[in-house]
Amino acid sequence: MFADRAKVYVRSGRGGDGHVSFRREKYVPNGGPDGGDGGDGGSIIFEVDEGLNTLTDFRHTRKYCAENGQEGGKKNCRGKNGRDIIIKVPPGTVIKEAESGKVIADMSGDNRRILLLKGGRGGNGNQHYATSTMQAPKYAQPGQEARELELLLELKVIADVGLAGFPNVGKSTFLARVTNARPKIANYHFTTLNPHLGVVDLEDARGFVIADIPGLIEGASEGVGLGHEFLRHIERTKLLIHIVDAASVEGRDPVADVYAINKELAAYNPEIAGRPQVIAANKIDVLYEGEEEALVLLKEEFEPQGIRVFPISAVSGEGVRELLYYVSSLLETLDDQPVVFAQEYFPEEGSAGQEPYSVIYDEKEEEYVVEGPRIEKMLGYTNLESEKGFAFFQNFLKVNGILEKLEELGIQEGDTVRMYGLSFDYYK
């Protein structure tokens, strides 16, 4: 079955810890620190593969974890970097953060490869912390933590023109006639399940890509039937061709059908409903003379609105050439840039967009409180009882803007700062 949605979990590799060791050689009883740095963790990379056209592979593999970096070693040996994971997706795949539904990346246009989650940086070995006053540091920096995300992948086909219409109005037959696509065609009362793409080639005119997309039923914008699948794929198209049954073979009202489709489009995304439209009044090959009432009603209703109506027969080809050349000329007037969805979610800023720390003033206790995952992690590997460790701690507060935040809140010398049970007096 065609798969155009998938949910996956991805995690970058953790950085390797820096190493604590000292040079030990014959005749060198008190060698200096020689702990090596940890290796960087592997990254999660997404890459477009032109040979793919579905997300089926993600139904079998839902978890992708890059390799962790190795710990540093003795004699200044750096740990090995973790291997990256490259995830192949078909062109047109939109990567979203699963909880919020916000777009992280759209693998369309020039976006062929993105680094989604960068691996954690390896920690520095103790060789980096030696100074004239502390020649034998007994601590090293741990590697950065891995980053993880749950992603929603959605495939939105890339086509200039989308065919809109209710089931059994002749969309698949039309596509087969005008392109090299070969969708299954039969008198089904249910809809095409798979989007079919085809290229329209015209002499002395611009060709274009056209898509027969899973059809509509009432309530599509609310997710009824295959509604969301249809509407998801039509988001990229620049122009819509409404295929309607001008012969009313099944008793449908073609005018009502066009309004029903536009209603569903507007409910899902008003911007899509406002795109240029053309009506193809199909099945005129089964109309007897004097039965053109539906054609007349379509023209009277929609042409005053600027929507051209073309009587066609997808079976015999009558009227199809005129329709295609009109569509080509209309595309010439539209923006030539592909529809690419803008980034809304930035993984590097952290899930839910939270700050890595918070700085507040507790009026009840009359002290300033600094908390957050980065603060907790820093306190976990810093020896505050040593001169070097305390200097490292002060530099961390300065580099990360925490001292600046405290000053913005009005902190004065002698005021108390609390961090996870540890209290300090503030002095510049």
C-alpha cells in the first residue's frame, strides 16, 4: 500500500567523555596531565533519494540512533567519533516535530540534505585544565548529551497541477491520456488510493507535471475518508483542474460538485482554495444532442468568476488539447518557484523552545534562583572546592549570560544565589 505518513524516533550520538590521566614514564615520576579528548557523537542526517516515492520503509524501521563518541584515552589520544546516520527520504517529504506539528525541514527544491540533529561534542581531557598554579587537574569535561526527537514525516507530492474531483469522474482516465502515467482505471465507486504523477509534453509550449491525487468526499477537511491524504498532496500545486461529470452519469450535479470541493479546500487551507482553477467538464462523448444543459450551467456559473470551463472527453481526447494549452499559458503567469514549506521548529533551540536555564528572583526567600538542565549538568562535573573548578564555574556563568541576567534582575553584591541546593554570595 502507498505510504505517505510515518512517525519515527531519532537520536544523535552522545559525545565521549574527556579522560583523566597523567604521563607516567621511567625517570619521569611526576609527568603532567595527558588525558585525551572524547570523540564527537554521530549526527542524524536526512537526504533526498530520487529513487524513492513512498515512506513505506519507515513502517518497518521506526528508531534511528547515531553512534556515541568514544571516551578519550591516555597519552593525549582522542576518542573515535561516532558514526552518523543518513536517513533517505523521497523528494517532497516534510519533516515535522511530532508533538507540535511544526515544520523542521521540507526536502524539496534545493533542500537535498540537512543535518537535523548534531551529535554531542566530545569533552576535553584533563590536559586542557593545567595551569601554572594547578599542574595536576584531576577532572575532565564530560561529553555533551545526545539530542532526541520524535518526528512526523509527511510526503506531499510535487506537481504544478493537481486534479480535483469526486470519485469516478474520470481523473485517472484523463491523466492516462495526457501523460505517460498509467493509473489503474475502472468504474469504481471508491477512489484512487495512490497519487499518480505524469509529465505533460506540449509542442511549442511549456510542459508541466500533473497529479491525480486521492479523491474527495464530503467532510474531507475534517479527515473523513481519504480527505487529509488528498488535501496534503494538493498543498504544493500551483493550479487546480476540477474534473466534473458533465453527463451526470451517476446523477451528480457538476455545479454542486465544484462548490463542494472548494468548500473542503477552504476549510482545510483558504490559501489553496484561492489558487487559479480550471474546470474540465468530462464525459461529453456520452452526451446526446440537446443534453448540454450541464455545460451551459457550468459556464454561466463559473466563467463570470474568471474560471474557464472546457468541455472534454478523456476517453476520445476531444477538447483535451485546448485545455492543456490554456493550463500551460496560465502557469506561465504564475510564480515559477516551487512551493516549499518554511521552517517553524528549530531543534538546536531545544524541544518546546525552552531555555537551557532560568533565572528568577524568589521574593519569599529573598534570593536569586538559577535552574535548568545545563546548570544541573555543569554542577555535576565541576569540583567547586578547587580553585580551578570555581574559576571554571564563574566563567560558565559569564559565557552563558547568567551573570548578565542576574544583573538585569537587579542583583547587588552580597545577595544570595541558589542553584540546586547550593547557595553562593554574589560579588563582582
